[in-house]
Amino acid sequence: MNENRWVVAKVSRKKNNLVIYHLAELNRAELIPEEERAAPNRQYEHLAAATEKMPVDWHSPALKSWLRKNKVSVKKLGITLSCPGVITRMVTLPQMSNKDLEKLLSEQVDQYFTLNISDYVVDYRILEKVQEEDQVRLRVLLVAVPLDEWEKQWKLWESIGFAPKVADFSADCLCRLYHRLGGWGGSKNQVPILDLAIVDLGTDRVEFILMEHGVFFLYSDMEISLGELNDQKVLNESSLIEELNETRKPPEPIELNESIEPMDSVEVAYPNELEDRLLPVFNTLSEFLNFFASRHYGKSVDQIFITGECANYENLEELFERNMGIQSKVGFPEDWKPKFKKKYRNYAEHWMKYGSLYGLAIRED
């Protein structure tokens, strides 16, 4: 879930195989009364902005109704949370008991951040144990969520009558999935991908995750505007289909000396406009990769993976490779995909939107 969207799924798992038995999605704008949404000249962005001024739990009755309609039991519901302003830190600590680690990070966590940590809720996860100078040490991921965002989410959860069994960070869920699929999950027939970058491309926000030897290394996010481009692309395609359906005339034969007209400007403009919109993404990712290289003797990541709501845009792999100079792939390692039951196959077309849910589903604890 994020600030504008709820997605719930019922999933079964056997090793790396996921089967989606049920999936439902709800955008916050849909909770606004229909007469408001139908008002002339009202755009989604304006409606979403208007909801920010309302009480946190203003839409809880509609959410309850939606959950009941989709037969979602909140007793065992796990949450993956994505929100702006999250800060992560990787720290290496001496090996210690879980109790001592909890005490250390409760009492002294502020020493690992350069900001006022009282404005955040901090959680942690042990990523791995490493051997350094003949001593076993712990690599620990710290995740700091803005306090106001966390309190807002908890108030909403309480208003609909549940406390999550698990509340996970969406970027960490993605890491868990790529870790397993990237060959670090114990497969004997797969050579692990050493270092990689994950770009979770949304319509209004993009998240960057760097992984070192299959382990979380760095995270950040930024705002972006791809939704209008997607709407325009769909509109252009729909208009073209309607035009073709109306004419339905057989093509006339082309004479040998007849010149062929170039493609319509709308068709050729889309990739260029997409690349222009993605330039801030390429620039930010370049900075991240430079930082990574500075910590790895000049070596960058081995591969870039692109996922998320906008990962189905055309030519993304080509655009990323041309701008970043690194092999890029849309989707997941080994061409992995979940399976959708027949009733929910309409969601399969946009299956890359739900990567953090897949990562939550393979969580062991």
C-alpha cells in the first residue's frame, strides 16, 4: 500500500512459485463521492490533493466495505508500506544477542543518522552475518519512516479494526524477491547476479534500490510525472484503433516509384517524450551508481532491473542501456512471473505493479 492505493492479494507459495488466488486494487480517488469525481474539469490530482485536508480516517467506512466485498480477513493481513521520505542506513555491528541488539538500537539509534530521529519511527532487520578480521559481525538494515506518516497509517488501520500481523518496507520486500530470484536463494543451477540496481517505476514516484552481492545496500526515491504520458499513450492508441475500425478499407498497392510517407508524429514522439521524462531518473541513478562505485574500487552494478507500474512502457530496456551504459532488463531474474488464477487474469497484464507484494509473500517469518 501507499498513500494513494491499496492492493490486497491472497497468495500461495511453493519455493519460488507464486499463485495469485485473489487480487483487488483500490485507488483513494475512488472513495470520493461519485458526484465529486464526475464534476466537470476535476482532475485526479485535484481530488487527491483535496483528500489531504480531510481527517485521516475519513474513508475508513468505504475501506471496510471494500475489504468485506473482497472477503479479506484482517486477522492475518500483512502490510507492505511505501511512502515518501523514508531513510535507510546500513550498519555493521559486533555479533550480539537479539535482546542486546534491540536495546542498542532503541537507546542509541540516533548515532547512525544525521537528522532528528525523534521525527521518525525506526525499525531494523539483520541482513546477514559476515566475517571481518576473524570476527563475526552483523550487517543490519535500519529503516526510518516519517513519524507523521506512520501515525497516519496506524490511525487508519485502527479505524478499520485491525493491527497488521506484519508491516514491511516495500523496498525491502523487493530486495527479498530479487535476492531469491537472483540466485542467492540456494539454486544450484543458477550463477548469482553479483550487484544490481532495481528501479521501481511508478506514475508519480520512482524508487531506487542498490543491492550488493544480493543484499540491500542503498535506497532512495524521487517524484516523477509519467501518469499523463501513460494516459496520452492510451488515448492515442484508442483513437488509432477507433479510426482503423471506422475505415476498414483494404490497403492500396504501392507503386514501385511511389515514396512512403513517414510515420505520424504522434507515433515517433512518444519514445522521445518518455526519454525526456526519464532524464531525472537517469541523472539520479547515475549519482547512486557513482556512489556505489566509490565504495567498490570503481566497479558499478552488473545489471539494472526495471519494475513497477510503468515498467510496461515500450523501449525501456533500450532507453536505460543507452543512458546508463549498463545491461538493463524489465521484470525479474530468470524471466520469473507469478501465476494468476483464471478469474484474476485481467490483472496479469500489469503484474509488475505488485513486486513488493510478491516479496512479502515469500517472507519466511
